[in-house]
Amino acid sequence: MREVLEYIEQNQQRFLEELKDFIRIPSVSAQSAHDTDVQKCATWLKDHLKNLGLHAEIIETKGHPIVRAQGGNSNSQNDTPPKRLIIYGHYDVQPDDPLDQWKSPPFEPEIRDGFLYARGATDDKGQLFCHIKAVEALLRTRGKLPCEVLFLVEGEEETNGDSLADYIRQQKPELAQNLSGVVISDCSMYDENTPAITYGLRGIVAMEVQVKGPIKDVHSGTYGGVVGNPATALANIIAQCISADGRILIPGFYDDVRQLEDFERDNYAKLNFDDQNLKKELSLRGLFGERNFTTLERAWARPTFEINGIFGGYTGQGNKTIIPATANAKITMRLVADQDPKKIGKLVKDYLQAICPDYVNIQVSEPTGEKPVLIDIHDSLVQVGMEALKQGFEQDAAYIRCGGSIPVVDTFWRELQKCVLLMGFGLDTDGAHSPNERFRVQSFFKGIKTSAWLLDNV
Ligand SMILES: [Zn+2]
């Protein structure tokens, strides 16, 4: 590996310049005004991968194209075909607004205090580019890769990701051939000194609730005490869903929740999460959540119930003495293994309808959701990833989970039945989706080395 690592070190400034070129293309997938930029970015990436010697192509979809590139080890001498690794990434980015809050223009990358600032720096162009430059280093020094690499890079991650999910389903038998697993770097390290493998993601289920009272807003003096108030009814209904300390009260909600293993609790405890710091950072009077679970346990491995928005009645200036006609709430729940969003969605919908008082009507929308994911950390690819992080960052790596969802992980996992290795080179403080998004330059260089070690160890 010495010559590979030397190649990376000798070329890292050029790698950085190339990453800047990639970032300068404003591939905002959500805004149709950027459609040609998205197309241009896909072509730029395809050409770049082709120049490395990979078989690269653009796959048109009903939405934004997928860039696919494959290669590595075709001249293998023996009969057993080489192991394949799929590397996932996305070349599309979030919109750049609010523009006035950027210290440097979002699509003119600038390096300040060790960070590369630009839209897409960490999410996901910078992290994806780590793998691309590792492949270059291996190919240029050895002429072939230690395993077969297949890049699948989508342009719709920041919108819906439908096209890639369809593609994976359609191409399943072909993609799964000799597959060791899927590598994704579109997430974070634990902190700047602790690289990490994310082995768990929470799922989600979402629904909207509307409580209906009188046919129109009516006078609270004339009708108060006689006509039931939908806003009060909604508040009562919600109060029966979750206790003040975060315990979800819906019968059966916890039935399928997989309990934390002792080794997980030990691992999280060792990370020494700083509750006081979080309180300070968010100006909180106190932290919230279920008793008998630490902050990291609650954020990573326990389900939640949240009202994302609640509205109804008069919200303008001064008083308006009415009983409103309707009240609404948007509700999401984060789920953990082995909760099923369909089952939980039905459970919650039935419960809300059952506890609704008989003086109002309730309408609950059809729940939608994503499944939670929990990867077996004993899988050999995870072990190889852990070793590669140690080698690339020269620091011990941690096993962590993430409270959010990455839907493509579940798609890969379910369709291909192979380990998905979530190896983030970013930081939670990188400001993905926010103004002044950034990527630590050192993480970029170390990420390239990590990826090279990973491919070599597979
Ligand atoms: Zn991303």
C-alpha cells in the first residue's frame, strides 16, 4: 500500500482542485431552473470516471440521470470472479438559499480555516470524491483494483430518489453478482476525532390529523359550553399519545422494538456524550426523553412521537372569541428496528380514531413511512471498514447509529441482501443543507486513504 498512499499524498492538491470543479456545477435537483446543470454535472462525473479507466455511462431515467461506472479487476488470472463492491453517492445538491447568509458564494468553493466551503462540499460531492480518488490512486499505481468497483451515483437524492430505487429493483440480479456489499459515505463521523461506522438508522412514519367541529367558526359566548372545541379535542387526543417524559402511550407501540444489547450500551457510554454542551448549544432549559435511557440511546435506538406542526382557529393579532371549525396536526414518529411503518401507521391511526371524543369528527391521512435499518456489525465488510477507518484516519473508530433515515440504505439492503457499510467522512457541524456548508480538508485526504485501504482489504 505504500506506493498508493504516496500517490495520494503527492496528488492531494490536484484532487482538491478537481473536487472544486465538481462543486462549481450547481446541480440543484429540486429546482427545474438547474436541470441543465444537473445534466452537465452527470456528464462531468461520467467523463471523469471514464478518464480513470472505468467503464462509465449515463443511465437516463424519468427524472435525473444515474451515473454508473464499473471496473477494476477484469484481468484476474484465476477462475473465481473478483469480489464486487458497490459505491453509492449522489451528485445533486440542496438549493443554496438563504443566499445572503453565505460568507462566500455557494458555488465558488473557498478554503478557510482548514475547511472547504461550498454547497455540496460534504453532502455529498466531497465524500463521494474520496472514493473516486482512492480508485484513481489504486489504478494509477497498480494498473488494476484489488476488487471490482461499481459506482452508482444518483441525481435525485435531495428530491425523492425514486429513479435509483427503481433501477436497483430492475437490475437486482445483475447488481448482486459476486457482491460483497454496498459502501455509502453520505453521513458523519461521531466527532472530529472519532471516525465511525453508522450501523443503525431510524425509520419514520408520517400522518396528518384533522379534527372537525362545527361547520364554521362560531361565537364562543353563544356556543361555548355546548359546542365542543376541535382544538381542545385535538390537544386531548395528543396528550393521550405521549407522556410528559416521552413515553409513547399508544398500546402495542413498543411491541416490536428491539432492545439495546449490552455491548451497544457500553459502546455509547464510552463516547462520553456531553449533555451540558447540547443544552448550551440549543439554549435549552433541560433535555427531554424517556427515563432509564441515556441521550445517545434515546436519539439512536428509541422510537419517538412528534408533532411537527399544529394549527387551527384564530392566530392573528389580538383576541377573536370563537370556537374554530377545525384543528390540525402533522405527526411523525421515528421508528427503530424491528418496528414496521405499515403496522405502526395502522396502530396509531386506529388509536387516534378510537380515542376521539364523540362530539367531533376525526380524519387521519393514510400513513407513509420508511423502514428502520440495523446492520449486523459482525459482518466481515463492517469489520474491514472499521480497520480501514483506523488506517486512514490513524484514530480508533466507533460504532454509532443515526437518528434519521437514509431511504436508499433500506432499498439496497432489502433488494440485494448484502451488508451496507455507512462510512461517513463528514461532521454533523458541516452544515449540510444549510448556508456555509463545508467539508474538512483533512477529512477529504483521510477519506481517500480510508477508501483505498477499504478496497485493498476487501
Ligand atoms: Zn446527502
